[in-house]
Amino acid sequence: MSRPPLLVVDGDSFAHRAYHALPKSMRRSDGGPGNALVGFTNMLLRLWQDERPRAVLVAWDRLDTPTYRHTALPAYQSGRVFDRELLEQLDMLPALVRSAGFAAAKEPGYEADDFLAAAAAHETAAGGTALVATSDRDAFQLVTDRVTVLQPAPGAPPKRIGPDEVRERYGVDPAQVPDFIALRGDPSDKIPGARGIGTKRAADLLQQYGSLDAMLDEGRLATEAEALRLYRSIATMDAAAPLPKLPDMVPDWNAGAAHAREIGLERVAGRFEEALTWT
């Protein structure tokens, strides 16, 4: 029997989806916001029930601390404004995750993406497989025959993204995705990309040259070479991000339920207790 996979979850991605999907009328017993906490827990438990991983790591951004990306490209992710009630719940979620025995990673100078990369690399180096749950297509760069991205789909099971699906969607191999982002740009992260190059042209150039470096070595886009290398660096997830220990684990649903009640979330406590019945 093969070893179960490591499940790695982009906490911020799922929390944002939950916050915007569920009514803000969902409150904790003290009147504080609860919709992201409820929705995130539902998503996490559904993933655990469907995949039965050997362990779970939930990765988080540190919104109060800039990363090297923000320093190198001041426009990076600029203009993003989050609701106060979302930020309050983002601060509470790592403790809720840990209360049920799952691991959480949140460190100054790193983004959730970096922990996804580090965990995937760690697991495959140990001979295992990893499932990376995120709606961020930048994570397609992590895909291999042993790393699958689980991409949320409204009202349906997550889409499983392997190497063939990356090639079908982008026209490039997973390892070429950072080069692809550097060329095409990424409006959501405020990465400009090369002038006049869109999705199809970026894929065509990478199919022709194989890599951004080979393209630049041939003299293509010479006036933008330094900027494009910077954009690639920013788009590349940092697999050297520090990870907590990730031993095989069994969730402690009772402890999760107790913590949920402490913070005034009876609905979440009930979901953890429901998980006690799963076999």
C-alpha cells in the first residue's frame, strides 16, 4: 500500500474564498466575525475527508512584514486592501488549525507560496507525494509526477492539476512557469512582464528557446533582460522557506472542537465533532 500524501494548503487563498463566499452575518458568540473561520474549516475538513493525507500543513502570509519581493519591486502586490474583519479572522486561523493537530507555517519574510514550495520539495525528497491545495496558478510551477495541485472549483470537487493540465492551460512545462510569468506578467501581483508579450506569445517563445535565459543569451528582449530576470525571481516560489516538523499525524478533533468553543464558534466545534464519526 502506498504512503498517503502530504496535504499542503494555501491558507490565505482558502480564507479569502471563504470570507467572500459566506454571509458576514455569521458571527462568533462575542459578536466578532466568523464567516471566514467557518468557511475555511469546512474547506479544510472536506479536503482531509476526501484525501486522507498522512499530515497537513497550512501555509500563511505575513501581511505585516514585507518580503524580498516587495523590496525588489516596490509595486509588487501594491494596492491590496483587506477588510478589517477578514484580517481579524486571518490572525485567528493558524491557532485554530494547530488546535486540531495540523501544522501551520507563518514566518516573517515569507509568503504562503514559499511554504507550499518548501513542503512539496521536502516531501518528494523523502520519496513521498504532495497535494497542494490553492487557487493560485503560480503554484503550477510546483507540479511534477509526484506533486499535484488541487484547484478549488465552485460547487464541484477540486480540479487535479498535473503536468499535462499545466501544458494544456499554459502551453509550457511546469518548470517553465516562472519564466512564463516573467514574460507575460501578472496583473494581480503587479508584475509588468515584457512589453507587448501576452500569454500565447510567452508560451511560443518558451517553446522555441526552452528558457528565459536561453532567450536572453540569444539577444532577444535585450533591453529588458535585467527586469525580466527580476520578475522571474519574484515569481519563483522559495523552496528554502523554513518548515515545521511534518510527522505522520492523526487529527485531534476533540481538541479542535474545544478551541472552537473557546473562541465562540459553536458551528465550527460541531464540524470537528462530526469528523469524529468519519472512518
